[in-house]
Amino acid sequence: MKVRAIAKYMRVSPRKMKPIADLIRGKSVKDAQAILKFTPRKGADIFLKVLNSAVANAENNHNLDADKLIVSEIYANQGPVLKRWKAGSMGRANPIKHRTSHVGVVVAEKE
């Protein structure tokens, strides 16, 4: 059985999130939580919250044992881009793109 949790519209670019996702893909939940706890990136905190939510969903909604769970899927897809403008030289406007991510974690029981 696969259980998932999603966080949408996170204000971190997916380009910064994907290397963190690669660190914990396929690992056990306990190992993944330890890795994320000591990874000094903003995206690691977001992934940790979503992972804890997926584990809580598995325990409370599906009666799965947290010690037997692994991270089967993890992704950070691109969300909408917030477009802003900044004053440029000679009266021009320079664009600023605030990128967002949709983050998801899927946990499953080890077989």
C-alpha cells in the first residue's frame, strides 16, 4: 500500500529541491528523516515536514507500521511562477521570477 502527502506552492525553486530529493529516494523513513534533519538547505525542512505528514497518514489512516516504511517516490515539480518587476537602468524594468514547487512524498511498506 502506498500513502502520500503533498505540499503545494512552496516558495523554493524545483531546481534547488531536486538534489535533496535524490538524497533520500529509496531510503527507509528513519534514515531519510536523519538525512533531512542535518541537511542545511531550506528545501530539506520542507521535505521533512511532508515526509512526516506522509508517515502520519500511513499510521493513522491505513494502520501501517512506521518502522517498516520506505520512501518509494519523492518529487518536486514546478508550480506557478510569480512574476515581479524591478526598476532597471535608463528607466527600464527588469523581470524577477519567484519560482514555486509542488512537493510530494510517497511512502510504502518494505516487502
